[in-house]
Amino acid sequence: VAIEKGNYRHFMQKEIFEQPTVVAQTLSSYVRPLEQKVALPQIDFDISAINRVTIVACGTSYYAGMVAKYWFEQFARVPVDIDFASEFRYREPVLEKGGLALFISQSGETADTLAALRHCKAEGQTIAVVVNVPTSSMAREADLLLPTHAGPEIGVASTKAFTCQLAVLAALAAHFAARKGRIDAAEEAEIVRYLLEAPACLNGALQHDDEIAAMAHLIAPARDVLYLGRGPDFPLALEGALKLKEISYIHAEGYAAGEMKHGPIALIDEAVPVIVLAPSGPLFEKTVSNMQEVRARGGQIVLISDAQGLEEAGEGCMATIEMPKVHPLIAPLVYAVPVQLLAYHTACVKGTDVDQPRNLAKSVTVE
Ligand code: G6P
């Protein structure tokens, strides 16, 4: 079946806007709303016996894995190791007996990830795969197949596959936590409720499209852009920078907000836009104080937050984007939208080929 752009200018734009629908679709296979429980596909091994998780992926899928590390450790207290597939294979990783190796991939065909999967299989790890193409090589070789239901993704820069990966990984983390007795039924029900709020919150974030399109004119002339975040939103800073690089060709860097003072702060001047991801929650104050360090050096800040009194926090910023109020658990899903839209509109201002950026391939099947 030919996939059409419909009323959208680009596939990437269409895929960004599909996220509320496809995340809801994906979640419907992983949560039981009536019972308020997470539910995984048939598993024929004892998940509570898993003592270590090794996550391996590339590109945007790798950043989904980074978010998952925070969740698995926080909720299930299971130690997580994560690596780029291309690094993992050649560093002689130590794989303990009883470990789960988790591979994340939109295509299920990325050569480095597939080779890492085969290596882990040969080493006796249990293989779980979060994948968007159910007929792919990775899907076929998995012990536990966790499909995302994002539908075909055409834009080379991944968007909807990423948020669907996060939805699956959050459900998996909750499932782990429940099986390991780390959360009780009431806590599991609470997590399920937050997850089910994600589609509406994604919709809320998409309402800022026009505002972000206007902001893109401020970003387009920049030579460098810095993205800052903390905790599970630090990988979102990395993903925001990756999206901007991929499609607008502007150099961008994602950094852990608290680590900025150890280097990147030297880059800050009036010409460097700094995108700050600061969802309300335990890390908000810390992130804002890092933001103030940027402001004191003349940096042009775009503050993305759902905090009360955003105007006050955003005083002196070039712009603020007010996100829907979300629980910190689902913030990484929801904050994906503004960074995707900012990259998308900046690329449109620059007139680059959004769906087919230079030098990039949708699926990299060479090592
Ligand atoms: C390529 C694509 C990226 C993608 C990465 C990993 O670089 O351009 O958008 O994130 O491969 O692909 P995968 O299919 O394994 O998720």
C-alpha cells in the first residue's frame, strides 16, 4: 500500500502529528486499563529472575534506551548497562548468566545492532527486542518480541517510532518492577494511569506547533545550538540535538544540565541558543539554576517546561514553551514533541530536504 502524506508537507511532519494515535495504539497492547495492570506479550521465562539488563541500540533508538535505563533502575532496581551497538561489539562486554539483552530498533535491520544481538545470543543471554517492523530480522531472532505499533516510518529522522519505543519501555519497566515485588498493585495502577494520559499530553504538546514554527526563525541563523536536560530528560536533550543536526545541519550538542559547567559553558555567548528541557518534578530547581548560569553569560534560552509560574522562571529567556502538566514518568515522551517540531521547522526555514537529509539512510545495514 502506498503511504501518502495527506495534508502534510513532509512525512516527518505527518509522523510527528501521528504520535498521540500511535502511542495509544502501542499502549493498548501493553496495558490493561480496566485491571490497571501492565501486560506483556507471552513470556516463557521468569522475568523476576533477571538480574541485569544490557541495552544495545543505535541513533534515536539508543536514546530511548538511555531513558529506559533511568526507569528500569528507578522502578525495578535492576542494574542496566547501555551501549551503542558499534561500541558494544568490540569492547568485550561482560555478560553475566541470567541477564537480559534488550535491543531497540525501528527497522529491526541495523547491522551493528543485529550483530550485537547475535553475539549476546551466542553468549547465552535472553534476547528481548523492541522493534517497529514485526517481520524484521531482529523480530525473528528474539526470545521476547515487544513490538511498537507506530506504523511505517518514512522520514529518515525517527520521531513516532521513538515515542512508541518509550511507551513500551515504560510498560516493561513497570512490569519488571511488579514482578520483582518492587511496586505494589496500587503503584502499578498509578503508573498505568500516567501512561494512559500520554496520548492526550502529546496532543497538548502538538498545540504549540505555530509558536514553535515562529521560534524556528530565531534558531535557523545559529551556528551552534545547545540542549540541556537532567535525569530521564537528559537523553531528550541528546535526541533534540540529534534531530536538529540530522535535518537542519546546524551543529548541536545535548548535555546533562549539571555537567555543562565542566566544558560547554565556555561556548555560551549571545549567538548560541540554548534549549532547556525542564519538566516540573524533583530536578526542576536544579535545571533552572543551570539555566541561570547560561543566562548570566548572555546565552539565548528557550525554556520548555510545565512548571507553575513559568513566566517567572522564564524571565530573561528568548522564549518559553509551556508544556501540558505531566507526571515526570511520561515527561520524556511529551518533551519529544517540542524538540522534534523545533528541528522540523528550523529545517523548513533553512529549506533542507527534511524527509531525505543528506548523507543519512533510514536503515543502516552496513557495519
Ligand atoms: C539511522 C536512522 C536513525 C535511526 C538509526 C537506528 O541512523 O537515520 O533515524 O535512529 O538508524 O535505526 P533503527 O532502525 O535501528 O532504530
